Amino acid sequence: MIGEQTHNHSIQVQDFSLEKNQTVKRILIFIKNTLPEFESVFKKSEITFNLEDDISKELSHFFNDKARSENLLFQFNEKKGVDFTIFTFPFTMGASSIFMIEAKRLSKKHYDYVSGRTGGIERIKKEQDEFGKHLNQGAMIAYIQDNDLNYWENRINSWIEDLIKKDTDIEWQKNDLLIVNNQFSNYTSMHSRVSKEAITLYHYWISVN
């Protein structure tokens, strides 16, 4: 299992004064520091991963292993429904999740990062199956299987631009577009939802090809 392998390739982001929302900010730092290490270990692994959920399951184990080694006060739990999602919980009895992570493959065969029956952003906007309804911050991780980051940035934003122009059952706006973010993640975006206030998403992209 990838999550049991030694961690020694992290790219560290400097901590800073954490005031409001400090646990969520610490989670964002943790994800940014840990994903490059997961990417490196994943590429060296001899395990064959055929399904998106298989990668996410290994990622969840990897996150928990790393968080324990750093004595962090949160954990990552998997939830299977329409899609595989990772929710983050603080170590407090009876606590609700405070963050969610949705992951999607990006390749010539996979186009559901934005929309569709299992579309990542669309599910969040529609609050499908109460998906992250109580949260106002979350993350999306892309497993890039072909082309590069610049290609997919342009492609995804072009899909969103097309949805903005169409008459759909939910409203798509300029805020839905991905914006480069150099502090916590590759990109950020903000999305209106059916009944709740807007949610901010942090987008982290790694190569798994």
C-alpha cells in the first residue's frame, strides 16, 4: 500500500500565523506539502491502478499516515456514494467534517471534472446527495493522465465558459472559472449553490502518467 511507504520527498510550505479557520488553513498547507510526495511515490509504485477510486483510496491512506506522523489533529475518512469523496474531521468526539476533497482523472477519456452525472464541480453546485452542503471550503484534486497543467487549465475553463453561455438547470458564472493561486493550491474557484452560500474550492493537480 502506498500509504505505508516512507515519506521523504515533501516540498514544504512555510507555516504562518493561523487565526480564523486555522484548522482548515492547516489542512490546505498539509495537502500542498503532501501531494508532491504522493505523486513521487505513486509513480515509483509497481501497483496498477485502473479506477479513479483506487487512486483516491491510496491517497486517503497516504494522507492519514502522513498526518499521524506529523501529530496533526485531523484525519481523512472515505465516503462512497455516487462518487468517492474524502472528508476531513478534527479529532473531536462527535465532530462534523470540516473539509472535503473530490478527485477526478483528467485524460482524453475523462471529462467529468466540471459537469455531468458525476461531474465534480456540478455535484457541489447542485448539493447532490447533500454533497458538502454544510461546508464553505473544499478541494478538488486532478489526476492528470495525459497532456499538462496548462492544457487542462485552458480546457476546463473553456468548458465552464461554454456552460455560462448555455441555458442549464443551474447557474454558471465567471466565478466558476479557475484562477491561478500560488499560496495554497494551483487554482481557486468560487461556486454558487442551490440553497447555501457560495463555496470556495482549492484545486490541486498532480501527474499520474
